[in-house]
Amino acid sequence: MDRHVRAAIRLALEHHPLCRHFADDRRQFWPLSVHACAGCLAAVPAMVAGVVIAFAGSLAGAYPLAVLAASLVLGVPQLSSYVWRGGRAWRSAVKALGGLGIGGVFVGWLLAPVPWTWKWIGAGTLVLAFAGMQALRVRAILRTCDACVYRRDWDRCPGFNLTDSGRPVLPEP
């Protein structure tokens, strides 16, 4: 397989440059024996749990806008991770809370007693807010890359320059 395709697949799963600077941001996903983004491994199952909990709460009589508000509060710690990186356990907890929040926001907004036009506008606003947060994360990643000796020279950077085996190619001195 072409090394560029392999690098693209790995970056899609891991969401971080594949160098030692970001080793703590990747975990082995044991059922498939591949590496994946540690944040996603914490957030995605929590998101599914958030959907289930929010639907169960709504069926039990919780007001959808209250579910929405509580779910938004669960996402607040995620904002702190853009300022303070914290340790592994902190980041996992923040991502799990954010996943619960995303699941609850989805259900709360879906069941909210507002017209569908407003639901679409609100959904678009949430997507834009999420994109903005991800842009902040990319900026933080690029700051780390700027501080590295390779300074975003992607052809030399071992985090992007991979062999067919998927291992980084170390540049010549």
C-alpha cells in the first residue's frame, strides 16, 4: 500500500501526528489491534451512553430542555482542555464527560419542543461551535509541531513520513 495512503488512514484513526510528541494521545484499540485517538476511545462509548441515558430520562419525564442544559454543562470541562492539557486520566475523564454531553445534547435538542426550523438552526450552530473547538485543537497541535526540530516539514517529519510497514522514516541528518 502506498505510504501516503497508509499515513492518511493512520492519521484519520489517530487524529494526531504519529511522532513521540503525541504518543500519549494515541491508544491501542485492542479488538482491532490498531491505534486510535485516545480521546475518541473515551468519548464515543460515552456518547452512546449519553444518548441512552438522555432517552431514558426523557421517557421517565425529564424535560428535553433540562436534558439539553445539563448535557451542555457536561461539556464545559472540555473547554479547559484547550487551555490546560492535564494528565492522561484528566484528559480521558474530560473526553468521557464531553461524550456524555454530546449524546445528551443530541437527544435533548431532538426532543425539544421547538419548531424543526429552529432545530436545524440550533444543530448548525452546534456544528459550527464544535468546528471552532476543533480549530483550537488543531492550532495547539501545530504549535507543538512548530516547536519541534522539523517545524512542519512534513516530508522529513517522522510523524507523517511513513514506510509501507507504517513505521516512521527517520530523516537523514
